[in-house]
Amino acid sequence: MKTIFFVEDDESLQDIAQLVFSKPDFALRVFNSAEELLDESKYPHVYVLDKQLPGIDGLELCRILKSNAQTKNIPVVMVSADPDIKALAASAGTDAVLEKPFSIHELMAVVTEAGM
């Protein structure tokens, strides 16, 4: 079973993630903010981070995760509608990018590929 930590403050996208990853192969944990995630003591197989988060944004959260010895090798997927997200995400150290709007199939494919 693959554990996914999904950090997104938009409830509709949280609902979509819960539908997409409701299969027995996945365990999904949803966080509303970076601070909430950083308080977590467990680690997933893959992180999915929204770029636009309250407080610490997804790019900074990615940098924090990639600079931590315990989380640096866990894949990070960045999700954003920002037209410059690919360059921004690459500079933050993300492993994959998913541009909004995206399909359910794209979300599943990117997360599955990143978490393998």
C-alpha cells in the first residue's frame, strides 16, 4: 500500500484526491497547510503539494522536505496553476509537476509514477 500525503487547502481538490486514491492500493492523508504537515511524525511514499498554501507555500515546503535527511528521498509532486510552475518547482527540488486544471487520470498517473 502506498501512502500519499496531500497538502491542499482547497476542499474541492481534497475531495477529488479522496475519490482518486480511495482504492485499496493507497492510503491518503490530507493536510490543509504546510505547518500541519510539518507537525506530522510519519512519512509517506509520496508528497503532493499545492504551490499556493496559507503561510508556508508549497515551494518552500518542498525545500524544507528536500533539506531534511528523513524526507529528502521521498518524491514530491507540485500542483499549481502558475504558468511558471515547472521552472519554480525544479528550483525547489520537486520530482514532478502537475499543472491545474488536471484530469483525475493525470493526477493518478503522476502520483503513481512519482511514488514508484
